Amino acid sequence: MSQDPKPLKKKVVASKPATTVQSQRRATSTRNVQSFPLLFNKQTYIYIGIGCALIAVGLLLMLGGGMKDPNVWDESVIYSFRRITLAPIFILAGLGMQVYAIFKK
């Protein structure tokens, strides 16, 4: 009793041309990039950069101050106007600029 197997029917699946699929992928990837806006605008980032620069200048003003002779203590080198007053003013101005830039939005 041998039965002849039925011939299998082949399913034909119509697919879209490759160029259409690729263009759809490009369109979706472009939409994804545009759907995430930046947190701040350009002017805010400029203020943040200015604040960072002011902090860096303040830290640079505090640099140095080594004694020429290790056996002699010179207060004017360590406790100068530049290190005690001017540098902290620059640093606080930079921090104030950062706070302003963040809360400006």
C-alpha cells in the first residue's frame, strides 16, 4: 500500500524592492534623531563655556608660589592679593555663571 505523497505547494511571498526598504530605514533613523531635542539651547551652552573658562582662570591665578629659599618664609608670596582675593572672585563668578546658565531655561 504505497501511497504517492502529495506534491508540496510552494508559497510565493511577494517582497518589496530593496531600495524601498532601505529608504524606509533611512527615513525612520532620521525621525529618531530629530525626536530627541537638546536639553539646552545654543546660548545656554555659551554661558556654560564662559563659566568653565572663568573657573579655569581662577584656578590658574592660584598656581605657583614656591619659595625661592626653603629656609626663608615669605608671606607676600603665599598670601598675595592675586591668590587670596582675585582668584576666588573669578571662581565664584564662574560658578554663578553656571547656576545662571542652568536656571535660565
